[in-house]
Amino acid sequence: MPIFIASRISLDDNVLFPDRIDIDHNNVTFYKGYILGYRSMVIPRNNIASVSIGSGIFFADVTIESVGGKRIVGSGFIKRDTMEIVRLLT
């Protein structure tokens, strides 16, 4: 299944450690990189309550919320990628 990686040229903190969203048949996994390692969050696809997009001129942010209150916010994605994420998860 697809892997979506945020653009390094977006105006947020993605220059060195871009956000990444992996979507497979069962789960959505979000990776947020840091200088020493990364943080990840997994939401089962059957627990996704909503998917929304916040769009700028060139880049967009995607927010994925679960039934249990978990929230993934990935920033700096190409608009085409965010539309594909929404299509896959809804």
C-alpha cells in the first residue's frame, strides 16, 4: 500500500525530518521524525472517524481522527497526496 512523505520544501519543520503516513490494509501509521529518532502513531483503519484537509497555496495538511480520540496531523504534503489519502480512507 502507499507511503506518503511530506515535502522538504514546505515552510514547516519538514526540512530535515519530513512527516510520513503509511497506509496498509489494516492500519494507518504516522511517523514524525526528530533529531534523535522518531515518534509513531498507529490507528486501525476501521477506527477512523474523520479525515480532513487544510490547504494552502502549494501544500496541505491532513488530519486523521479516530473513534477513540487519537489524532494524526501531518503537515507539508503535496495537495495531490492529501486528496489520495482522503480517497483511500473514506
